[in-house]
Amino acid sequence: MRNPEKKTEMRIVLTSDGSSSVYNSEFDQHYHSIFGALQESQRVYIELGLQSAFERFTQVNAFEMGFGTGLNALLTVLEAEKSQRTVTYTAVETRPLLPEEANQLNFDELLESKYLKSLHQAPWNRPVAITPFFQVLKYEGRLQDFRTEERFNLVYYDAFAPEAQPELWTQAIFEQVAAMMQPGGLLTTYCSKSYVKRNLRAAGFLVEKHRGPAHKRDVLRAVRLA
């Protein structure tokens, strides 16, 4: 659990697949799997989330819980460009990385891309076009306080693990997220704990268990029921 009196250390670390992550000492958590940030995000959010959303919806209106390193957003930009499909992308983040922290991330080098800096430099609380196929709108603040008239058909649920942020894995918070989604919309997350599945079902989702990335047996995709 977080200690409000302790100064937070934010440290860039290298994961097993050679991609960057960040360690946050306040929560004693890494932003991505230490077994591979890139392969985790690719499996959980792109393969199970975005690619499936492209099959179901003409235009994808995505929401990310936890902008973090920007890796999930960057992979989404690249997939949108590759597929020539339009994605609008909204994210909430309580603690944006400082420029000197974001500049240490190596995703652009690994992916031979050029969008990570633009994603981090995009101003908060107003929409910014990163490419003709991708627009981002970042909000600084808590999910619990987030209000919108938008209806999303794809949600990347990438909060810290339940032991660090239990308030973000409750039935009530999933009901809030469900209210922001279109029927049939998809939610993907790395966390497959039994009570997370129960809370998602209680909030109106059909929960699917899928093969996870390296060193992770299962991950979840949940479908927002009507």
C-alpha cells in the first residue's frame, strides 16, 4: 500500500525482452511486466484488444486506465497506421512521467517509430492529432473523478495490481467503466484474479480468459453486455 509520507522514486528499468519499464516506489510496482514490457502490451492490449475491436467496429474509440509510459498508446498508433484505421484515444493518469523520465524510454528505438515523444509532449486536457489515424486526449487525475459523455468501445485496463491499488479493481469501479462503454465494447487487462473476474461479471461484463504473455498463464478480455 502507498505511503504518502515517503518520497516517490521513479526509476527506468530494462525488462527481459529488452524494452523499458518504470519502477514506482510509492506503490512498489513496475509499470509493465519485468518479463517483457513490449510483449505483454502487444499480447494483452493489441492482439486481444485493438485487433479484435478493428474486427467489430468501424471506428475505435479507446480508453486507457493509466497512460504510464505511453507504450500502449504507441503500439496503438502503430497498429492504426498499419491498418489505416482511425482510433480516438482517451487516457487518465494520476502521475505523468517527467520529460527526463520519458526521454529514457527505449520504445521508439526498439520499434523503429517516432511517436513516443509526441505522445508524452501532447498537452493535457485537450485533443491532439498524432497522425491522421490517431488522436489522443490525456486527462491528469484519478479514474474515480473522471467524467465524460463519450462512449468507448475499447478499454485498456492497466492499473497497478490489486495489492497496490485495490480501489481500482472493485465492482463499483468496473460499473463506472461499464457506464462509459458501448454495448459489445471490449475491456482487456493483464490481471486474471478470481475476484477481478467476479467483479467484472457483477458489473455487466461477459468475461473471457485467454492465454497470457511470457510467465503469465492467463489474462482477461471482457465484453460489455447490453
